[in-house]
Amino acid sequence: MSGNKRKGNNTMGAENKIKAAADKATGQVKETIGKATDNDKLVAEGKAEQAKGAVNAKVEDVKDAFKK
């Protein structure tokens, strides 16, 4: 059973890493569009989304460190 659980965790970890990268990329796009259109709210949303992605990526890095 532990083999299956570990495999599931690796899959979840990969999914979380992809989600974190997507959040960072989406945030960058929002921030850029916000700056181009002088939309401060969109700039702030973009920065927040990038920060969320960065934090989630770090959490996954820490999880990976404990798996080794």
C-alpha cells in the first residue's frame, strides 16, 4: 500500500508544481495587461497570483526535500 500512496503523492506533487507555475504565468500576464491598460486592480491581482504561485512552488520544494 505504501508504494501506491507514494506514487499518488508524486503525482499530486507534479500537479501542484504545474498549478504553481500556471499561477505565476497567469499572474505575469495579468500584471502586464494591467500595466498596459493602466488598470491598478489587474496589476495587483497579477502580483498576488504570482506570489501565490511562488509560495506554492516553495511548499512543493520543501515537500520534495522531506521525501528524499
